[in-house]
Amino acid sequence: MQKGTLEYEQALDAVIEILRSRAREGATLVRYGDLSSQLARLGHQVPAYEGPMPYLLEDASVRESPDGSLPLLSALVVLKDSGWPSSGFFKLARRAPYKRPGDDMVLWTRELKRLTEHYADH
């Protein structure tokens, strides 16, 4: 699956819908493996820890918040072992245009709160 292809765009749409649904449920976290399984049930073969998954998660956040004003959907996806997002989430959150402040815990907690508040209205 290559970025920019129809297959990728369809998988990206599916990721966004899954994460929006989780956000509407009160920012319910999802493990990488569970997200991969949900995508597979929808016909998208996306391995949990390799290939396009990190790009799909970053692109989902960027598409939802291109100017940095909205919360980052990828905050909902966590590693099984730690229960925390991957380092890629924190790198994205700290770069422009997002520039989220605070240490990892503060940043992540704030992002989850913003997701709950934003998607409760949608």
C-alpha cells in the first residue's frame, strides 16, 4: 500500500472514521493491533507495527487538523505494552503547526480531553 494511491486513501478514510467514533465514545483508546484488526475487517490490510500504519495515523491527524486548531486523532492509538502512544505521536504533536506544550503526560492528557470535548459536539 503506497501513500497517494486509492488504496491508501480508502484506508485513511477508514482510520479517520474509526478514530472519530472512538473520540465520540469519550476518547476510547485503541491498541495498534486492534486498529489493524478493525481495518482488516473493512478490507484494508494494514499491519499494526510496520508499513503504512504510522503514515496513516499521522495523515489522519493532519487531515482533521491541518492548521493545528483541532485535537490530534492519533492520540487515541496506543501501544499494547505501555498503554501510551508511540513516539511518532509526540513528535507530530510538538512540530508546527501543532506545537503542543508540556511533557508527554501533560501533552497526551490534554489532547485526550480536547478530543472528548470536540467530538462530543459532533
